[in-house]
Amino acid sequence: MSRIVIENIFFFMLPTVAYIAWVAFKDDEWAGIGAVLRRAPLLRLFVAGAALMLATLVTFSSRSHNNPQDVYVPPSVQDGKLTPGHTIHEPPAKAQDN
């Protein structure tokens, strides 16, 4: 869970970090991070970070092919070898007519 939070914060802050790095390399004199952030277009950086984070969430969530009805089989040791956890797709049971 903490990995997901850290990834989201990283992608949200990425435009701001890139802007600070760009200003640091562009200017001849480093005025400090406070001065750079006071001049920064924070609203645009916020929107860019939110868009990047949302795009990342959509991309990674669409790559998951698990269905809510799938059954999760946890990792286990069989014949001395570790088999990773996986899901088994079970088709929904058909309703019986009475």
C-alpha cells in the first residue's frame, strides 16, 4: 500500500521537480529553492502533476486483467518449489430455472 502512495506522490511532484531542476541549470546563480518556488507557476505545475498522476493510475489499472469474480490462490510450496500467487478464472454459475 505504501508503494502505491509513494508512486502517486512521485508522479504528482515530478513536474515541479523537473521545473526546479530546469531553473537550477538555466540560471547562472542559484537563488535558492524558496525563491524559485515563489516565481514558479504553481497552478500549472499542480495541474500537470495531477494529470500525470491520473494518467499513471489509468495506465496501471487498465493493465490488470483480473476480474472481481476470479479466485486468488496464494503462494505455496509444492514439491519443494515455490509457486507464486495467481488467480483462477471461474465462470459465473448459471441460474437454474425452477
